[in-house]
Amino acid sequence: MATVFSAFKDITNNAGLTFIIILAVFAALFLAVYLIAKYFEYDSDGDKVIVTNKGLLLSERFNYRSHDVEFAKEELVGFKIINYIVYRELVLYIKKEGRKSVKKRFNISLVTRRKRKYVRQSLSKIIKNNIK
């Protein structure tokens, strides 16, 4: 602790302020990991497509972070994979009865490149079959 507090000696000599700075940095890091880290599952076997997003941290106690979508393959209008620097997102456009397409977003930041490739191929195949 003395080493950590002495590292902030150039910024401030106040130990309380140094503690608050360190606490704020750890809180910011935890919040960033909490928001980005999500479990992703994709299943397109059968007549329906099932996409699930669940939080990784604190998911056992707080299940409000679960986001599930199940739809028929014929309802898929389009998709887009958006690649930000540390955050990746899958956007699905699903046609609902009597309405325009609905946009559903899924966090795929922790999904490997290989699995993203398979998801992209599967979704492209579904859209190609819907156009025929």
C-alpha cells in the first residue's frame, strides 16, 4: 500500500484523495468489464433461430441481464456486425406481423473470430434462402 500511495505523491500528498483516486479507477475498470463481458449463444438448428445474451459477472444473482430472442427463420430480414474498438455488436433485423422490421442488438465482444464467422455464414445462408 505504501508503494501505491507513494506513486501518487506527484499528484497529491493527501492520502484520502489518493485512496479515492485508486478506488475510482478500480470501480471504472469493474464497470467496463461488467458492461462488456457477456455470454453469447446462437442456435439455428430447426425452424427457429435462438439467440441468447447473458451477463458473465454477477449473473447468478442478477438475471435481469439476460436477453433472449427466438424467431422463425423466415422472419429474418437482415443482420449487421458492428466492430468498435473493444466492443462488438450483432444487430438482427426481424420482420414482425403487421409492422416494419424490429432491431435486436446482441453483445458479441467475447465471441471468438471463428464463431463470429460461423454465425455470419449461417445468417447469410438464412437470408439467401428467404430471398428465393
